[in-house]
Amino acid sequence: MADKTLWVATRKGTFRVAKVDGRWQPKLSGHPGVSVNFVARDPNSGRLWALLGHGHWGAKLSISDDDSATWRDNEAQIKFPEGARYLTQDMFEDLDSEHGVGWKLLTKKATVLKLWVIGFGGDGAIHVGTIPGGLFTSRDGGKSFELNLPLWNHESRGGDLFQGDGTGETKWFGTPASEGGEFAPGIHSIVVDPRDPKHLYVAVSTAGVIESLDGGLTWRSRNKGMILDHTPDGEAEWGHDTHFIECCPAAPEHIWQQNHVGVYYSADGAATWRKVSRPEQGVHFGFPVAVDPKDGRRAWLVPGHSDQQRMTIDGGLFVARTDDGGESWQQQRVGLPQQSAYDVVYRHALAAGEGVVAFGSTTGNLYVSEDGGASWQTVGNNLPPIYAVRVG
Amino acid sequence: MAQIDVKLTRHLFAFFPQLEGKALQVEADTVAEVVQALDAMAPGIAHYICDERGRLRPHVNAFIDNEMVRDRRALGDGVQVGQTVHILQSLSGG
């Protein structure tokens, strides 16, 4: 089909990738020189949304209504309301400590450190996830965005800090993925149930998976079956470093998760998770996961070596695919470099849809498969560092 | 209020081309009022210069003539007739 399009967010702009004369060709199509964290099309309106991180000028929502010919700042930008505060751990210089530093819990005034992900509901809602961990929703097509207060004020992160000091305890830890590297929790995954737009999941680095059944009025953890390896209580409710979650659009109870400590699969809408890592097959650590749009048991990953070695295994790049809910995995290497390749693929930079699987790496390599990953075509080797790839 | 000259880094003209090449003058008694007046001329520019709490963004600098502003949190530094407020990007990165 000639109309398939990939949208690629990079450290230096937005790229549109489409087939020209039978070859996939990337074209710089917006925001030259600007860091773009995510770009996606709203299926309800057809509008393109890009989440920008200007180094100096802050995070901005950018929109295009003409398929990326022109872009403009969205009139409503994402802003934390007056009085929004959050608890966070911060390192400080402690000359009395043997190590010279200590950690303390701080209450900070919230300001947007990063726009990380955007998701769209069947009811026209637009959801944006940020660092620090805010979920902002627009129900008027993007004319205004509101912070989801039940999630912001959730007991797991210390309660309502608008009214006072809350409980003084948070079970949400941080990520250094914000623009300036400031350590704070962030929402990087938004899943809207295609059957019911009030059924939402978000995933947080570092807290885990959180679900709402009532359009965001109440939220509960969905981390059962996940095992932590960086806290004394491996079965704790919170503290999970989910890297990304995605559901199968045709069978949304099938949800996949690439986690810091392995790959998890749920066949019951995240009520329970099952670890499906196969380290002996190279399937364990990584950031992204993509789920087949029709078959919830089929998913793709781009594995890395490990937490300690965030790079390919033995210098060969491969995609791992399962067709049976993670019981078995196949390594897909045809068309991908197998020598001296050390690519890292970020959480949003692998996508499956419309008969295409595509991924891009922080070393600026972009690959597409039109046969479910059996073989790969190189789209570009000299693109800027790639942050996100979306189909549509 | 005092008539204040404003000079912006050319980087901002990429986002607000309507300001390029203009001799910018605003009525203001504080740097915060300078930013507000700029936002009236070019809606959205205040959010480029300051965060949603009104604090100067970490990698943005503001000067009154040759002196860096002292109050980065509320931009309360006073300005007087004949002074020029400069808004510039800090050099960060390479």
C-alpha cells in the first residue's frame, strides 16, 4: 500500500517515512534541530501531535493539520496548575557521610520536565504523560488540558499535596529521562481500551502499571506477578520499573510489558502478569515492546544485553518475536547488521501496525519489515538519535 | 510605567517571527512585566522564557543593561526608563 506512513521522532526533528518508488525514504518533516520525544497521529481528528523538548525553551506541544507540511505550537500547552507539588528523592552533598552524598525526600513545585507520550481515546480524549508523573487530558480536542488529580494525588505518592503535606511518603521513584536529567517519576505509557475509553492504563518509571476503570476518577496498581530485583521485597505492590506497556487493539486483555527486570505478559487485562523472559535466547532486558494489532499472543522486542550492558548482545542486532504468548521466541536477524552493531532502541521506538514492523535506534539506524520481522530493510543509517517510531 | 527597550536572542525569532527586525519597546516596571508585555505582542513567548510557575527557565538568562537579573524566581527586578532588558539563551551543550 502506498499510503503507509511512519512518523519518527528524533533528537533533531520529526521525520516522515513513506515508500517512494518502492523504497522507504525518510524526509525531515518538521522541527529541524529540535528534540522531539514522540510524534503520533490522533486517529479521531487526523491531526499530528509532536512532543517537543526545546533545550532552552521548555517542553511544547506542536500540531500539524496538513500531514506535516506545517507545524505550529498548540494553543494550549501542558502546564501544572498552581499549587501542584510532588515528593521526590534527591541526592545532596553530605560531608558527614562516608560517601559524601546522601538522599533526602523533597517536596518540589511541579513544572513540566518532559512531555513523554501521547495517547488517544475512542471518545476523542487526548492524554499526555509527563515527567514528573502527570497525566494530562483534553476532552475538547486539545483546546485545554487538565491534570488528572486522582492520579497526581494518589495515596501511593503521598496523597493530596495541594491541601497540605500529605503522608510524607512516596512509593514512586524516579527516572533520569527528563530533558535536563533531573530525577523524577514519569508516565511513558498510556493504553486506552479500544472497547471502552474509560478503561485506562498508565505505566510509570518507576512505580509500575496503574489502571482506571472509570475514566481516571480512581486508580489502582496492576503489578501482581511482577518480581522486583532491586528492593528487599520482590513482590512489593509498587516500585516496578516498567519500561513500556502496549495492548493488542483487537484483544485488549492481552497486554505486554518490557520491564527493567524482564519481559511480562498478561492475558487478563493486567490483573496478573507472567514473566516470559528467556535469557538463554537473549530475551530479557530492553525498552520497547510492540504487539500485533490482531493477535494478542504475538509481540516483538528489541532486546539488549542487560541492565549493566545496555547494548546489543555480542554486537549483532536482532528483533525477538513470539507467536505463542512468550512460550517461545525466534530471533529475527535477516537484513540487520550482525557485526559491530551496538544499537539501543528506546521504549517508543518500535512499532507494529498496518502490516509493518519498524524500529529505530539511538545510533540513528531505522529499519522496516513488511513480513512480520522475517526480513528487514534499512531506511537510514545516519539519522539523528531516534526516540520514537509510530505507524500511521 | 516606564518605557523599556527589549532585545531578544535571535533564537526566539524562529518561533516568533513577527518580532524579528522590530525595535521592541514595552511599558513595564519589572522584568516580569516586560515578559507579560512581550506575551501580549507574541502570545506564547512567556512560556518559552519562563516555566508555568513564572520562573526563568534554567537555561535562559535575562539582563538589565549589563547586569544579570537577581530574581530568577519571580522576575521582580525593577526596570527604569532608558534601560534595556536582554533575554538570551545560556550556552549549554556543545
